Amino acid sequence: MENVPIIQFKHVTKLYDNDPPVLKDVSFEIERGKFYTLLGPSGCGKTTILRLIAGFTEASEGEILFNGNKINHVPANKRQVNTVFQDYALFPHLNVFENVAFGLRIKKMKAPAIESKVKEALNFVNLQGYENREIREMSGGQRQRVAIARAIVNEPEVILLDEPLSALDLKLRTEMQYELRELQRRLGITFIFVTHDQEEALAMSDEIFVLNKGKIQQSGTPIDIYDEPINQFVADFIGESNIVKGKMIEDYLVEFVGRQFECVDQGLDKNEPVEIVIRPEDLEITSTEHGKLKVKVDSLLFRGVHYEISCYDQDGNEWLVHSTKKAAVGTEIGLHFDPEAIHVMRLGETEEEFDRRLEAYADVDNDGE
Ligand SMILES: Nc1ncnc2c1ncn2[C@@H]1O[C@H](COP(=O)(O)OP(=O)(O)OP(=O)(O)O)[C@@H](O)[C@H]1O
Ligand SMILES: [Mg+2]
């Protein structure tokens, strides 16, 4: 039982009426007790996935399993899942205490136990003392926190959180990210968190599913996804990237901007067209003689920790550099980078093919030791 994923999607497709599907053949597994994030742009299907898990809508095709049992037709109130909705969905006629206590009253819990559980939940979201406030007297951020308290107080097996921090200011948001993550570890409850903010996803998650247009583009740990994006969409969505067209000459040798560079990728076809990603922080400013690329500085922005420098190469590709060094606008500079900084992306590669290729690299590394 312990090894059965708590939630599984098997080839789930969802369409509303006769419109084109909003989820297309989506399959994934959620392991118990981890923090998952669904990350993707507006309209990609994040809320739809949560609604399917919660039972507020039904899959058009495919299977949804909970603890190994098919739940496609199990009603929402019979599922071990609580949701923090994108619009909070609080009860406007109940005060803060009663909103949080609602689920416990339905379970017929005794008053003293309700009192202490509600108090604990409100403490967690920093709303102690607000018990008797009316919902309409609360700010957007406070309502959001009431909604989180209402979900955690029931201690369900899974909590679904639909952009729960989006209305908070930056400071409170960062604080709540940390607190939510801590709470998840403490409770050991599985969290499925939705956001379109990549930094939030990277900071909070054990696993991220990157979605676009109703499909999972890539799934993995934050580091995996940041370091090895599968395609241009993921590379662009997760952090800033320099992406240029290139050609794989042979194993460990790739060509772009008219030059050949040593890289760590292998197993692609000879002369296969590819796309290259280099992160701005992996580019180092040097003299034009020592640089692997020669570029002209177009603009310079001070970002607090580093300068963001935009440059162009001879082919007109833009190169974004994050550096603590300055460079004067209009001058020519060299850019240096290590072979490991070059990420080679195969065009149109599926996640299975991509994972197989990465595993092959790992084997080569191990053999070499
Ligand atoms: N009840 C519905 N009837 C028809 N189409 C719907 C319905 N609910 C959602 N959709 C459509 O399904 C697609 C995915 O919507 P969804 O709400 O899952 O997106 P999302 O990723 O949560 O976006 P956002 O970040 O804006 O909340 C959208 O194109 C949306 O218009
Ligand atoms: Mg949504």
C-alpha cells in the first residue's frame, strides 16, 4: 500500500462541450507526502487538473486513481482531498472562526476540540485574534489565509492549492511560501500547489510538472528542470535563457553561431539540428581574444545582486549575461562558458526519450569513474 502512488492520472483527456480538449492524454503519478507544483501559463489546464482530482468535474477519457482505486465517478465529498480555491470560495455569511470550523462541525467534532484546532490553524496563517471578523471585513490576502486555514484544519490526505499566494504582497508571500513548505513537511500531507510563478515553484517543490496547452512538457525536481530543460518552452518558462539554433557535429561537439564547441552531450545523430540553451549566469565576461563568443553590448541594467547585460553576436542572436562585472554599452566583449553550461535540446523530443538519453549520460559518467 505504501508504495502505491496516492494519485495517478492515466491518459486523462478533458474537453468541455465540443471545444478542443483542454487536457490531452495526461499521465502522471503523485507520491504520498511530497510537495508537487503544477506550473504553467494561464489557460494551460492547471485548475482543470485540480478540479479532476477534487471531483468537481469528470474526465472525458482516461482513469484517475486514488490509493490505487479508480475514482472517476466518486463524488467530491467522498474524496480525501481539500481544496484552497483560486477565488477562495469562503462562506460570506460566516465569520472567520466558523469558516475554518465548517468541516469539523460537519464531522461532528466536539466543541473544545474544534476550538483548539481552529486556533492552531489560524495561528499558522498568522490570523490569531481575527476569529470574530466577518469575511467581508477581511482584505484579499487575509481571505486567502482563511482559505488555507480552512483546508489544513481537516488534515486531509491531499491538499490542493490553486495559486493560494497570488494576492499577497512580496514579503508576506515569501513568508507564506516558507511556512507552507514547513507545514507540509510537518504534517506529511501531500500538497499539490498551482502557480504560474517559476521562482515560487523552484523554491517550494519536491517535484514540478511544467504544463503547456493541456500537456505536461516536463516533470522532475526543480534542479533537474532548471539544469536540463527538455525544450524551448520549458527553458524559457523556467528562468531566463539564451536559446540559439545549432547543429550536433558528433558526440561532445556542437556548432552554433558559426563555431564548434566542446559539450557534454552525446547519443544524438551526426549533423542533427538542435537548440542550445545557455543560462545567463553561466556566461562569463572576458576579453574578445579569450571569449568563445564575441558580442557587442547593447544595454546594461543594475539588478541589485548582478548586472543584466544584453549583447548581440554577429548573427543577430541576443545573449543575456548576469554578471557582477560591468560592461560598457557599445563595446565588444568576449563571452566564456564551460562545456557543461551548454544544454543541447533535441527538437520535438518526448519526455521518455529525453529521460532515456539523460540516463545514458549518467551511465557514461559512472563508467568513467
Ligand atoms: N467550465 C468550463 N467550460 C468551458 N471551458 C472551460 C471551463 N473551465 C475551463 N475551461 C477552459 O479550459 C482551459 C484551461 O482552463 P484552466 O482553468 O484549467 O486553466 P489554468 O491553467 O488554471 O489558468 P489560470 O492560470 O488562468 O488559472 C481554458 O482554455 C479555459 O477557458
Ligand atoms: Mg487556474
